[in-house]
Amino acid sequence: MPSIPANRRKPLLIGAGVLTAALVLGLASYTATRPDDPAATVRATGPTDTAAGASRPGEPSASVEEETGAYPELERLARRETGDGLAIGSTTAPVVMIEYADFQCGFCGKFARDTEPALIKKYVDQGKLRIEWRNFPIFGEPSENAARGAWAASRQGRFWEFHAAAYAKGSKAKGFSADRVKELAKQAGVPDADRFAEDMESDAAKQSVQRDQDEAYALGATSTPSFLINGRPIAGAQPERTFTDAIEAALKSAGGTGAVKPGGAESVGPAGPGDGSGS
């Protein structure tokens, strides 16, 4: 399995506390997603390779917040940029979940299909959560193609539709060649195919992907998906309860009131991941 290139391990100058947080995310990122499917994660080099007590996706994991707390340095990584096509939810939402993911990652697909849609309905549509996607391509050229394609789709307001098409069941098996990514854009309803192709190969696309990738490496992320929820690291396609507990804790800390209970009023939000289908 591929290792993280040494020249990608760049420090983040956001405060001394981030070093501990990065170690937490790096360790959790490896242990939480050590896969049966070798295409689901990338191993780190170093002491985390022999970490004990590993959990797997689908199993409850220890609460990172209970053990280490959330990190203000990491919470400040939320961009809250108006018009960010790679995000969903209000820029003023009390909680921001940052997701570092790769379109070739099977566990990322599991999260996108099985967990993220419920979080969007329960929290994003209520104005309580914002999800910010970070492209973290770790499996070579196909992953890079898909990441640049995702950015290009975002330029025409179709990122989440592209996200759903790319993570639909059976999509990964078809690969992410440049032509395949263009086909996904068509499935996602990207209106201007010529502009998409141009944007996908642009320096701006490469720079955006590199920015996100460097941020993830600097945090110590060694596998996908990896998350920050108001500065609290969570790694892997954990059960939905892991995410709802973290979001509820963040809402409480931020003075929010938590999710709308079953039977409560619901608002109509933008289309989110998991809306697509396929086999």
C-alpha cells in the first residue's frame, strides 16, 4: 500500500497545540480505518503502524473528545467561505464538519451513502451544521482526476451531484480516468461540458486540490475519510452515532439546542451527498 511522501509532511503554523492534535488524528486515522479492503486506506510510515487497539469502520470507537478534547487550532481550519462550491450548509452554522476524503476510498463511499445524508437532513437542513469537503487524493492519478473533476463541478454548482454519482454503488469499479470523470460530470448535470474539461485541467484546480491535500497531510491524516467536527478529530466511516454525539457535543459547547427531534418541523435544504443511486 502507498506511503505518504515525506515532502508532503508540512507543518501547520497554527499554534503549538496542533502538534498533539495532529498526532491524535494521525493515530486515529490509521487505527480506525485499517481495512480488509486494501484500497480503502493508505498506511503511514512510522510508529502508528504498530498501534494497538485498532477499531474498524462499523464498530464504536472511543470518544476523542472524552480523551483529548476539541482543539481550537483545528476548529479555525473551517473556512466558512460564502459561495464555496465544496461546502453545504450555512456559513454561520454553529458546527462545521470538515471531511478529508478520496473518491477511490471505499469507506468514504460508505459514509457518503449510509451516514452523510442523515446528517444533512438532521443538522444541515436545520442550519446547525455546515459540511466542508476537502479533496484528499491518496491513491494516485485516478484519485487526482476525480478530485480535480469535483472542483470543476463545483465551479458550476454541481459538486454534490458529482459527489453522489462518484460514490454511487458500483461507480468505483469503473475507475476514474479523465474520460470517466467527464462522464460523471454529465451524470451530475454539469451544464457546460467544455468549461468543465477546461476547469478540470486548470492550474486553479491543481492548486485547490494541493491546498486541501497539504492541509490533511500536515494534520497527520494517514487514511480516508478523516474528519474534524469543530476541531474534534474523528477518523473512519464510524457509525452514525459517533458523528451525532460529536455534533451534539459541539452544539452544546457552541450554545446550540441540538437536532430537531423526530416529528419536529423540517426545512427543505439543498441536495446533498447520497442522493444518487447506482449498483
